[in-house]
Amino acid sequence: MQLRVTSLPGDGIGPEVTSQAICVLEEVAGGFGHDLELDEKEIGGVALEKFGNPLPDATIQACLASQAVLLGAVGSPAFDHNPRELRPEAGLLRLRQELGAFANLRPAVYYPALAACSPLREEIVKGTDILTVRELLGGLYFGQPRSIEGAPGAREAINTMRYCEPEIERIARVAFQLARTRRRRVLSVDKSNVLECSRLWREVVTRIAFDFPDVHLSHMYVDSAAMTLVLRPAEFDVILTENMFGDILSDQAGGVVGSLGLLASASIGGRVGLYEPVHGSAPDIAGQNVANPLGAILSVVFVLLKKIHMPKEEECVEAGVTSILKGGFRTRDLARPGERTVTTQEMGAQIAEFVRLAANANNRAAS
Ligand code: IPM
Ligand code: MG
């Protein structure tokens, strides 16, 4: 099979983790007999430096012509004082829009091998397997009007939270459908005791739920959800929520299971999906070969599973991650005091090697 993937390494630790993810993907393609066509393009700070634009047209075109986009991270303190549209983040937000990626899936899964990484007691975090389904193209991130205006000392800033029914409906359907592949529970998170957007949200989600009688729907205010996520994380299955709440709760879920470095995400709904680790550009450790590439590598798993539907290949990479963690390999973010750590490259190489051996064994069994 032909795999056409655009990679956007981006800023900070993005290039380091993406190159490990690509190594693993190359191993998958080689081992399972697929033809991988890779195209690398710029986004974020690197694109700003080179072209004065955080999302050049050539990047958009390449992404739209591929089957999946693998993104590293965007964001760099060098551009902190730029106007909004000339910040690296603007490139990512526009890319989400251009791709029509309205549904952001962020799993946070507890790995028993990483019990010590969670700040929570094992008996509390054990069994945690959360899928946050975050609406990605609406709410405060894109609502108009938005501005900062007025004389210095008396300026006023405005952002607008805005949602229309079809936007809520389509993300709700994604969440209910995904719940059917899991434990059939959707928790819709809002702030309907205060916000009109949330009242509409709750009303529409409740209506859509009638189409999914086999899925259990409950509602929670976002403040209470934040607390429950820490007190009883294992009770959550699918969290369905709007853009900003989802941004916050998905990071929190990452903290609960022990490492943001492990979280992968898929932004889907449009023609081409965008797959990226949740961790961001981490400029403080960029270029040091210490970042955790597992979030990026697990994003490849997402591509294989969701987009190209290659369950054998997907299982193989996932088994690689579980086995390497069981084997005690730890990047700095996962290591306890005194534990030996491996570099970004070593971690990637371990998974790639696992995939190579597993693919060989698979091919031997098939012949
Ligand atoms: C994320 C990030 C982005 C977001 C930033 C980089 C624009 O925090 O993907 O969670 O807020 O969506
Ligand atoms: Mg975020």
C-alpha cells in the first residue's frame, strides 16, 4: 500500500521527536511491505524565520495532497512579542482550519510500568483510560470579534466564545461513535450554569444522545470535571467538550497518567488528519536529545489505526511502546531519581528495532 505522509517538524523539540516517529514509520513501511512517500515542510517559528509566514502556502498544499500530516510542535519564545497572526501558534490554528480538523482526539492511558510517574496513588490512577474529544475549530479560539484596543493603561481586550448548533452536533456525533468502540460512556463537560454557549452545548448533546441509545451520557460542569479527574480518573471514558475546556482538561489528563510526553493526538473530521504529540515545543530542552519521542511515535499509531486502517501495524508499534516501557527504558521525563535514562534517539531506536523484529516474525509466520 502507498503511504503519503507530510511531516511538519516545526519548533523546539518538534524536529527531534518527529525524526524518531519517522524512523518508526519507515520501519513499519519496510517491515510490512508498504511504500512510504514522505514530504517535509515548514510550519510555526521555522516557517516565520524562512518565509515570514507561520503557514506558507506550500505547506498547506503538501498537507492537502497527503493522507496524513505528522506534526512535531510549534511555538518559540523568540516570537512572543509578535502580533497574533505572526506567532508560530497562528500557523497551527490556521492549519487546523484549512484541513477542516474539527475533532481533536486525545487519549490519556495509564501504563502500569509507569505507575511511579503519576503524582496520584496507584490505587487511584490504576485503570485510567480517557479519551478527550475536544472541539477544535470553534469557541474562544476563533470567535469574532476579538481585539485589544484603547489607550495604554486603559486598554480593553475582547474574545468571543461562539458555537452554532451544527458545530456542536458534529463533534457530539464523533464522541458518541467513539464511545461505541470503548466503554460506551460519554461525559459532556460544559459551564451551562453560567455560559450561553454551554447551555446550547448541553441541549444539543442531549438531543444527539437519542441517536445513540446504547451509549450512556452524563454532564458535568468544567470545574467539577477538573476536580473529579484528579479524584477518580479511572471513572472517565470519553470526555466531550469545547475547544478551551478540552485544551485544559487534556493537559490535566496527561499529568494524571504521569507524562505529557506520552500523549498523542489526532485532529480529524476533514479530508486529511493532523497527528501530533500533545506536549508542545518545550524550548527549554530543545536540541538536547532528551525529549520523550513516545508522544510522536504514538501519533504514528493513530495514523495507522484511524487513517490508513492497518491494525496489524498499529498493534505492532503499540506493543513496542508497552514492551520498551516494561523493559525499563526511560527518557528523562519518565525517570525516577537514580534511574538510568535514555536519549530521544535511543528511545526511538528501541521502538524501531522492536517493530523490525516483530515485522520479520510476522512475515516468517505468513510465508
Ligand atoms: C494544544 C496547544 C495549542 C492549542 C496551541 C499551541 C495553539 O496547546 O494543541 O493543546 O491551544 O490548541
Ligand atoms: Mg494545549
